Amino acid sequence: MNCLVCDNNITINTLKNLFSPQPPLLCHPCEQHLKPKPGNVLFKKNEWLENVIHRLNQGDIVLIQLFKVQMKSVLQGINAKSGHISIVEYSDELPYPWLKILITDVLGDCDQRKNSTAEPLVIRVVAQKKRSHEIAII
């Protein structure tokens, strides 16, 4: 199998990867660039990640898989606290609707209960000023 980003061959060198139910998506060098960040910003911003975002904006939709697990975890945490998720805005204008596709896919996996009193949630590609009801990828 090949890395989703650089297309290099992925070497499985740990038992965790060998017995994982999901095949690895990234080679070791690329994996080093996708650094999770605590809080509502999912990943640390770096040149490698900006290149991935650029490729997504060009329509390389397979790369949304890189964000799916982290996004699902954050949205499930919000869902558990508030009882539902109400997304009112996906992001600034993007050339390709990959963020909407990602969120739709992730929300399909989340248990959602309707509650009209929840505050709206904004999901962006790049974080703006620190806001309480906003999730950003970088």
C-alpha cells in the first residue's frame, strides 16, 4: 500500500499497525507532519499540511481520510455534551466543497439527537480568533 500524500510505499513495522482494523494511510515521514493539537484546532499548522489543504482544494478528495478520525472524535465529544450538533457554517469559500463532504461523512457516523436550544457550531479550515463554538482543522 502507498501513502495518500507522497505515494511512497508504506512499511508496516509495528504490531499496532499490523493488527489495526484500518490500513495505515501515511508513510512514517508524512505521519510526522500530521501533528494533532489539543482543543478545537485539530492539527498544528505547517507547510506539509498547507500542501494537503491545497490538494484538497484542487479536488484530491481521498485526502479527507486524514482528518476523519480526529474530526469524528471532536464532534462526538461536542455531541455528548450538548445532545446534538448543529453546524451553521462550514468555512470560508473553498474552491472545492471537500470540508462539507468530510463533515457530512463524519456526521453520518455520529449519533445525533435533535435539540433546538444548542448554540451553532462553525467549522473552518484555518482557525481564526479563539472562539468557543468553532472547530478548525489547522
